[in-house]
Amino acid sequence: YLSGSGWAEYQEKKSVCGVKLPAGLVESSRLPTPIFTPSTKAELGVHDENITFEEMVRLEGETVSKQVRDVAIAVFNKATTIAESKGIIIADTKMEFGILDGELILIDELLTPDSSRFWPKEKYRPGGAQPSYDKQFVRDYLTSIKFNKRPPGPAMPEEIIVKTSELYREALRTLTGRKVDQ
């Protein structure tokens, strides 16, 4: 789905991470097929910096780059099929990979509201931002206070913490049927 930094890039270039996309898409459009959008850590700071697949190949080599791409898309496809059957759209997700003893491994958390955009399927309407179960609520708050994305981060108001926790618990209930108390 076209959202976040991908939506911003699409508006300017009609592409995301060098992948050309069809004309006429709107914010939150479902893409014809999942795309692989690699990123790397920026030289300064801790934010991810989008790169093209060709840049990834130059940095990591063709074999590893293709393996990461293929695994990422396979994991994403499997997860989205499961989540959609439970009523959640996983619009996009971040996965982090590493190499251990010559083998590709997934590292860090993945497919959580902290690393993905989770949208309630029944409320999905392309053409704008979507209601979500993810940390978009926190991002929106930081944007509203004009946070400059440099450490130290601001203290979060209690109501932002509580609302974010509620959204994460609702995602868990929707996906698993389990209720988690505070």
C-alpha cells in the first residue's frame, strides 16, 4: 500500500525506492503487487534512508540482495494473507536482516505494530490516511509538535502512551482473539 515516505516519494517521482509505479495512485492505494523497498541507516542519525535495489546490490552484492528481497516478499505475502483473514491490512512492514555464520537471518522485531502499518480492513478507504493500530498515532503527535527528529526525543504525554497501548492491544485481539490486560 502507498503510505508514509513511499507516498511522499510517489507524489514527487511516481516511484518508490526506484520502483516505477502506475500513474493515478492515491494515498493508501493498494499496489498491484508487493514491492521491495530497501533502506539503510543514514550516515548521521538513526533514521532509515531509502535506497534503490541497484544501490543495495552495489553495497551488498547481487546474491545477498536477491535473497533478502525474495525472503522479505515471501514473509510479507504470508503475513498479509494471515492478517487479512483476521481483519487487518498490513500496508507495509520493515524487516531487518543480517548474516550469521554465512547464513541470512532475520533480526529485530518484525510484523508488529511497531515495524508495520496495521489498518483495520473494514475501515480501509483509499485516498487519504487510514485509521491504524500502529505507531502512526505517535508519528502524528510528533509532527503536531514539530519534533525535529534529533535526540533527545520529547517526553510523551500520558494520553499518547495510553492510546498507543490501546491500539497495540486491539491489533493483538484482532489477530489472535486473545485479550491482553494493561
